[in-house]
Amino acid sequence: MLAALALAAASVATEPARCQRELVVLGAGQDAGAPQIGNVGDEGPDLWPSALALVDRENGQRYLFDATPAITAQLALLDRIEPPAQGLGIDGIFLTHAHIGHYLGLAWLGREAAGASGVPVYAMPRMAEFLRGNGPWSQLAELGNIALTKMAASEFTVLSDEFGVMPILVPHRDEYSETVGFFIMTPDQTALYVPDLDSWDEFAEASGQSLEDLVEGFDLLFLDATFWNDGELEGRDMSAIPHPRVKATMERLADLDAETRGKVHFIHYNHTNPIRDPASAESRAVEDSGFNVARRSDRFCLSE
């Protein structure tokens, strides 16, 4: 019996430490995912719209970054990784902006679906006013399904003694709201989530920080990869869709050392972007250049 107890104690002693705060990629596609509507013959890998989850095991909480139309499947994925303590297990949703892939999932918190109660939704001022002033989002607030909390650019929302989130303004089409990325701070590592923006040069002009500064300053970055290169959309003037091209971003960062390049994970890729397929030559080019393509179910430990 003593031998059995000693063996059990040794087993516990050698068990790896559990990650206290972990980022999970819940989706890596552009807003409409893939296959997109009208593309029933598309046989490429399916995509869910871009979203991250942060699991804070120390405090028993789970947070979402963006609420996509695939929120049902994405929460099911998160539940398999870290089951909720109770109910939906959503302790907060941080919204980047008011384009369809980033906030439509809020509708599933309403009376027709989850009938949630008081889910905290963190939004910039224009985003919050858009939700309050337009149905069906206004009904979510009126019925108490969500509890809107306004955020301010470059100000931290403190979620625990050791964990906070800060929105940073980025240039993008702002018909209904501002557009932000999120700086996620933990004691051990920092992460940056910027799924949508028009231009890194415009960002630098407005903020005083270059893309190179950001990559040097964060431990983990999820950056806009909507398109691989110009000419990707047949019959469309792509100059009117000014996302940074993955190929150009890699060329711009090529002189950084290998460890620094490895911080970058490309996310929010369109169904036409060849990096959608892990076996494509373009995906191999990303890896050979020392960068990464974010894939659904990727997991990253931020705090041991």
C-alpha cells in the first residue's frame, strides 16, 4: 500500500504545470468564412470567422474577442478545451468593430437562442451607441441579455489583479463604429489581436508606432491577413479594398530576426487567400519565411 501511495505521489509531482491563461484561436477566416455564400462548389478547407478566446483558469473565467456568426460552434469548441463553470461561461466579449464577422454573434445571446443574462460586452463609444440605437442589438441591452461597457482607446480594462485588455485604434472602414485591435496583457506574456485594418503606414502615421515596433514589443501577434496579394479577386479593383497583403507584410518584416518573425500569426484570411489551405505553396512560403498562419484550435499559453 505504501508503494502504491508513493507511486501516486510521484505521478502528481511529475504532472506538467497547468497553463493559467491560455489563448485559443476559435476561427481564422474573413467575416463570411468559407465556403462563402454562393460558392457551394468550394471544396477548400472550411473557415470560421476570426475570433480568439482567453481562458483565465486562475479566476475560472473565459473571454471572447469578437462575436462571430459561428459563435455556436466556436463556443462548443471552447467547451471541449475548457468546460464552462456554469451556463454559457462567457465572462466578457470584446468587440473590434461593427462589420458582420465581428459582432453578429451577439444575436445568439438573445431570447430566440441562449436567453443570456448580463453578458458583459466591451465596446468603443461609437460601437456601444450603434448597438444601443439599432435593433435587434438594442433589444439585447433592453432585456438585459448583454451589459454594455464602453472602453476608451489606449486605456486598460482591468479584469483581475494580473490581467487586462486595452483597445488601440486602427484605420479601417468605420461606417458604424471605430475599429480597434486589442492588447492583451498578462504577467508573463503580451498578445496583440488586429484582424482588420487598412494600412500599417496609416496606423503608424496616426499612432506614432510602426508595424516593426509592434512586432518587437509584443510576445504574440495575430495580424490582418485578408489577402495574399493583389489580383486575388478576379474582376475587382483591389486598391479599393486596402488590407495589408500577406506577401507585402512578410517582405516588410523580412529583416527581423527569426525569433521575432515567429511571433507573427496571420489571421482573418479571405476564402480566396491560398494560405487557407495548409498544404498550399503560399502556406509553405509563410512557414519558410519564419512566420505562422493561425489555424482554428491553435492554443497559446500566456501565463503558467
